Amino acid sequence: MIISEKIYLLMEQRGISQKEFANRTGISQSTISDWKRKKTNPAADKIMKICEVLHVSPYELLSEGKPVEYDLVLSSGEISLIQEYRALSERQKDRLRGYFDALKEEC
């Protein structure tokens, strides 16, 4: 399986449209279409951004065979929370973890 085929498979598994993928990676839709139509692969300088958007490691994307499939399915709300968490500073993340610990103690 070539890298571009793996990208399309991962996009499908994650419910990401080609347009959304283009917006999130900064890669033009025509370039992404070319990968499928012409059986070409993305430029090396785009790999890290692609991996970030698809939530895979470069190893998973570039290795032979099918990408690793996870049984974890996230709701759109959970995905939103993860994205918001990633945008926080380390100090804010520490505070949030403290809130979670306090909430668990209440149970």
C-alpha cells in the first residue's frame, strides 16, 4: 500500500473529508486529489502535518502494510475537548489534571 492510499484510508476511518483534510493540513485539494488519481505520494515536508491531523506517528504512516486500527471511537465532543486540551499551555494542562483528580475524589 502506498502512502497516499494509507492517507485516504485513515481519512475515511476518521470521517475526515478531503476538503476538511486540505483545510487542516494546508495542502491544496487538487494536490490531495492528485495523490489518488496519479498514485503519487505527498512531499516529505508535509508528512508531519499529515500525521498530526490523522493522529498517527510517521512510523505508522510510512511503514508497510495497513495502518494500525484502534478500537477507540471518539465523539465529536470528545475530539473537541482533546483539541482544546492540546491548545493549552503546560501550566493550564497541569491545572486541568488537578481538576480531574478533584472530580474523581468526589465520586
